[in-house]
Amino acid sequence: MRLILFLALAGATVALFIYPGYLIKMVKKKEAPAPVVEVVAPAPKPTVVDPVPDAPPAPKPPEYPVTMALSSADGKELEAEILGRGPGQLHLRRASDGKSFALELGRLSAESQTEVRKLPENMTDGEVLAAVGQAADTSPAVDAESIEERIARRERRIEEAKKKLEYPNLTSGQSIMFRRDIETLQAEIEAMRKELSAGSKP
């Protein structure tokens, strides 16, 4: 009887310490896993950028012909249409009678030169002179030069063009342009010398 009582007490003791732990494990197994909460950072507020005002469009260069009142270095006035411009020559058409001729920029007043140089160069000097013929730079607005002076001025321009041809950084286009100008000037000098020779004959 004592043995049975002892065994009963031992079994109760074991059940008291072991069974609750088993129950706890069973409860843990039955518990659903805690939901995973995804933390999303709030989207950054868009940066508001003030619109940059559009830059004003660049002014378009004037289109030829351009009507302009010109004045020579000695104060004579000329109303003409500028048909084209080279580095040193203007292709003009006189408003009073529609006659076309060429005029050197250097023979204009400083104010007129400033205004004319704002116009784009659309020709070479040789093309200007070719467009108006051999009497290109004879302008009623400016006192006519003697033939000798015109020859001397062209010879100086030829020397300047030859010096420019010696520049080390000269492009092929610039070289062609200077050579063309030299050829044009030489042809003009030859024509003027023939004119001078013809005028000196009795």
C-alpha cells in the first residue's frame, strides 16, 4: 500500500513539473506569428522650382538691301541702299538715280563706319568690286581720286594681303579669299594703267 501511495505521489510530482511545460509549448505552437509591419517612409515633397523666363531671342541680322543715310569723311551726304558688304568695301545703290557702285568703308565718316560695321559681311571685297565693274569705287558722294592714287592704294592692299597669307594660323578658306582679292586688285591695277596710258596719248 505504501508503495502504491509513493508511486502515486511521484507521478503527481512529475506531472506537476513536466506537464505545464508541455502545455506552454503547445500554446506557443498554436499562436500565429506576429504580422510584419512594413514601415514606409513618406514620399518627399516635390521641390517647386520657379520657372526660368525664356531669354529674349537674339536679334536677327538685317537682310539686304538696307537703306541708310551715309556721310563721307569730308561731310558729304549720300542716301543709298546697301546691297552687300565686304571687309573693306560696300556695294551700294544710290537712291536718287538707282546707280550701283562700290565704296570703301575708309572713305566714310566715323559715325557711318560704325553703323555699317553692324551689318553682316556677305561678300568679299573682290566680289563687291566684281559686282559693280571696274569703276567700282568712283562715287559721286566722294571726290574722285586720281588714277595714280587709286593704283597706289590697291598696291598697298595687295601688300597687306600678302602679309596676311604668311600668318601661321591661316585657314584654307582665308587663304583662298586673300589670293582672290590679290588677283582682283592686280586686274584692277592693270586696267587703270591701261586707262592712264590711253589718257596720256595725244
